[in-house]
Amino acid sequence: MNKYILVFLLFTTITSINANAAMIDDFNGGDMEVEATNTATEDYIHAFGGKRTINIEKTGPRKAYSDVMIGEYSHNSAADTSAISTITWNSDIGVDLIEGRTSSYFAIEILSIDQGNIILTLLISDITGTKNTVSLENAGVGTKLISFNLFSDINFLKVNEISLEIAGGESSDLLLGSISTVPTPSILILLGVGFAAFSFNRRVTIK
């Protein structure tokens, strides 16, 4: 495969994915800080056709808090204290998460994670009241993809609630950059096939 064609295909695919991504929250709007004595909740009117709500519950003697500031969401708990924080996005009407695109994955961007014992649970609800959850255990730093297909019976043309629960153990901290929807990550297949072909072409040329 000609390397220039490969570069063009990669560029085209990356551009297509970026163009088809739909941001749910990049945490650049509506600074919030919620500190739990036991339980605390705060609402902020935001995108996704409605509002963002943060709730946090703690177990233990010390501080736990969540905040949104300068494009980041942080979940923090002190020593001997664990916490569960939940970010919920609500809409009064059903939001179309596909909108003619090929969006088929949720993308959760994890910027940093401390202690590692954190479980992420994503809940999706549509206007009929159908709800489904998918959990990720021991997720590390990076963008984690969750397929729409894992949420059975959800109508992704009429989603009215998205909720991300972060359940952390003692002293666990997490920093998120964004949550969005993206197309099927075919770029991974293209990368694999492309570089394999390019490598094969080099071996043939060397001989």
C-alpha cells in the first residue's frame, strides 16, 4: 500500500470521527463544587437540553468532594474515607444521540486516577422510562469506549437522562476530561491493516 495513500486514509478517518463526535459534557461550563458532610447535591443548567446535577455521598470521617472547573471533573476522597459521586444530565425532551451520524459508542476521557479502586457505571434512560446500566471496573487513564449495543432496548433517538456514577474506595481520586459519543472506532482496524500492509511492502522492497 502506498504510504501516501495510507496517510490520506488515516487523516480522512480521524477527521470523520472528530466531525461525528457529539459532546455530552466537556466541563467547560458551569463551575461547581460539592463537598459532602454525608450527602450533597447541586444543579447547574447546562447543555444536553437540560441541566447537570452532581451528587456525592461519603463514608468515613474525613472530607470528600466533587467539582467542575476549567474543563475537568474531579472526584476526591481523603484517607479513611470513600465516596460515590454521580453526574447526571437531564433533558425535558428526548435528545437524539445519533442525529444522522453513526455514533455508536460513549467515550469517557479519564485524565488521571489514583489508588485505582474506582468503578464507573453509566446509566442511560429514554423517554419511555427504559433504563440500562453498564459498569467499568478498574479503568485506567485514557479514553474508555462503551458501546451503545450494551444498553438493550434503549431508544438512542429519545434519550432524556445520562448518569455517570463514580464509586471510589478509600483515598480514591479521579479526574475526567469529557464524556461524548463517537462513531464505531474503525480507525483501529484501518491502523492495523494499513501498518501491516506498509510493513509488508517494506519487507518486499528490502529483499
